Amino acid sequence: MAEDKWLVLVVRVPSAPSRHRVAVWRELRRVGALSLGQGAWAVPDVPGFAGGVARVAELAERGEGEVIALDAAERGGSRLVELFTAEREEEWTEFVADCGKFDAEIAKEIRIGKFTMAELEEEEQSLERLRRWHRELKARDVFGAPSAAEAEQRLKQCAERLADYTERVFQALHQM
């Protein structure tokens, strides 16, 4: 199980030029790696993380650095799982907040009667961004952070809200 097995990544990239270090750091954050300290990161040893680990190694090599991947198991506890899940929980909380912003934006457009195709397309793009973000979070939340279920429900509500707005735009455009 993922709780038992981890990959510890020891990352070394020269400090100059900094763009390589930044690219590696951003990719580690994007895949959900847990920072253990100076140049050390951990990810659950499950297939969903393999592609991200490979991208991190490739980016480090481009910067004339390296990544050493070590198989690891946490002894006597689940601290890594707790830390990893806490980071996912922060991401889910931010996602839920963005769903709230999406809902507020739709409510504003309805309130002011802005029923245009341009606005509808913008809102569709916003929902698609939320859907992509949800897929990415769900893929790396291998231990099931508490807010994941709420986030899924909020995404469904956003889709329903957009469907209602779409109907209103359709009605407004076809009354002309």
C-alpha cells in the first residue's frame, strides 16, 4: 500500500542559472511532492507519481543536476501520510474557495443581466479550469484528504450553476 512505500528524491541542481532550479521546484510542487528539507522530497510510491518523478529528473538533468530516487518505508508511524494529506487538504480548501468564486461570478452575471455568448464562453472556460484542477488534485490525493468529498460536491454545484446560466443566456439571445 502507498502508506508503506515512498520514493525519497534527493535533488541537486546548480544554483545558476536559477531557472532550472525553479523549474524542478515547480514540477515537484505540481506533482504534489512533500518537501522533507533541503533538496529532499517524498512521494508515495504508486504509479500515479511515476510520470512526475520522471519529469523532475529530466528537468534536473537539463540544468546539469541530478535526482537520486530512493525506495523508503516510514518506520513506526504515519507522519509522512499526515504531512502529505495535510498538503492535499490545503489544496482542496483552495479549490473549494475557487468554486465559491465561480458561483459568485455567475450570481453577479445573473444579477446584472449579462447574458452574452462571450460571457458564457468565459464561464465555460472557468468551469473547465476547475474540472482540470479537480482531476489533478484527485489523482495525487492518494490517501483521501477530508475535504475531497466536499470539493467534488462543490464542482457538481458549479456545473449545475453553469447549466442554469447557459439556459438563461439561450433564452435571452433567442428573445431578440
